Amino acid sequence: MLFAGLREQVGWAEQQWPADPNCTSEITPRQLWLNLKLPGDLGPQVRVAINRQFADADTPLKPGDELAFLPPISGG
Amino acid sequence: MQLRVDLHSTNFEPLVALARWQEERQQSGISNNAAEAVFVGRVRGVAADGSELEALELEHYPGMTEQQLERLALDCCHRHGVNSCLAKHRIGRVLPGEAIVLVAIGADRRGPAQRCCQELLEALKHDAPFWKREWRANGSSEWLSGNTPL
């Protein structure tokens, strides 16, 4: 899932990524960022959320996880 | 600890919300706080580039934003040992002068009330997934990449 300026820059909001049963290594948000051809490197300005909780970009993903890349937050 | 966190897709009046919060506490038999700290944030009429602002658009991450607001409020309230917390935040299109955020903390003493109020406000500005987009009077718009200085 993408939000705000990042979503508009890339042109999509949500995608399903199929889990590969033959893949021996677990995919991480950082790897998925590259596989999805998202812009540049996944730097500190973009935060990662897995299942609606902040997470490290190198956390292995499990089938069914909801992953979001969050551009700089500006609440309040 | 009494906690209430709300997202609003339409305008809310902070003073009315505070009066209701007070009534609810009295009706539920919760004693009055000796100290209450309140912060109301409103939308400026000026965009970051100095031009006239027509509206602010607030996007959020449904599900995560609510959970994160509650988590931040609980952590902050427990850390400061306060009695009650009300946090309201707008989503959607917000006009200049309208309230965008309300944080109210009730405690036994002014120190914890004020510190908790300020800390929770900063936490929700930086750690609750909201995104602001400025719509300028000339029709252009831009997503903001951060918060205004303290």
C-alpha cells in the first residue's frame, strides 16, 4: 500500500504480491521496494508498516502480511 | 485512565467537544481533575510558500491511524500518570480557521497535565500516519513533507 505523495508519484495505491512457495529466502520490505520498482532506494524518509504497525525495512514478510510504505508523516 | 480518541471527517468545535467530555466524565462518576491542559490546533490561512491557502487535505491510513493514536495516547498517559485524555483529529478537507487537532489531558497536577499534552501532540504529529496536502487559492496543490517548527 502507498499513500499521499508517494502514491501519486508512482501511480498506484495497492497491489497484491504473490507469495512464492519455491522461494527459499523470505522477502523483506526493502527487497519488495526494489522488485516493485519504487523510486530510488528505500531511505529513512519512507517508513514501513507491516500489519498496521511500524516495522524495520528488513523484517521478513509472511504470506498474508499487509505492507505499507509511508512517506513523511505530517499530522496535527 | 479514561481515554477517548476520535477521527472527524467534518468540522468539530473544540469547546463543544470539551464541554461534552466534561459532562461524560461527570455522568460516569469520574471525579473532576485538579489540572487540565488543552491544545487546539487550527489550519492557517497561509500556505508554506506564503501564498493564500484555500484548504488543507488530510489523508490517513484507515485502521493504522486509529490504532496508532490510541497506542501513543496510552503510552504517553501512563508515562505521565494522568487521569484522562481526549484526542480528536480531523481528516478530509479542512478549511482555514477550522480545528485540525484537539488534545486535552486531565491530571492531579499541572506538571503532568502540561507535559503529557505537549508530548502527545508531538507524538501524533510525527508518529501517527497522517499526510497533509495544501490546496492553494490559485488551484495548485502540494503534499507537505514534514511539520512546522515547534
